[in-house]
Amino acid sequence: MKKNLPDAIEILPAVVPEFVISEFKRATDRPLLGGGLMRTEKDVKSALANGFDGVSVSRQSLWNLT
């Protein structure tokens, strides 16, 4: 990560322990996106509450959550 400066980093699957997200946050200042294995609004909200800056989902019903 030190040689490349991506716009964001996507972690797959998004259903990971909170400490994994914390480790990435300590290692980079890039936004972290969670992707994969999210099927419900609860899954998305949990991923965001655990520290992801955003999520990527393929289920259209989850695209415009606020």
C-alpha cells in the first residue's frame, strides 16, 4: 500500500471482524469499502457501524439506503 495510492480499498467479504477494519485504518488513510456477503439492510448498517466508509453491493434494494 505504500507504493500505490488507490482512491479507496475494498475489503472482501464485508463480513469481517471489526479488528480487521481497524488494522487497515491504521495502515492507510484511504477510504475502506466493504463488499460481498451483504444481503440485508442490517448487514449494510453493521458493516458501516464496524468502520467501513462505504459498501459495494449488487442487490438493487440496498443501493439507496440512508
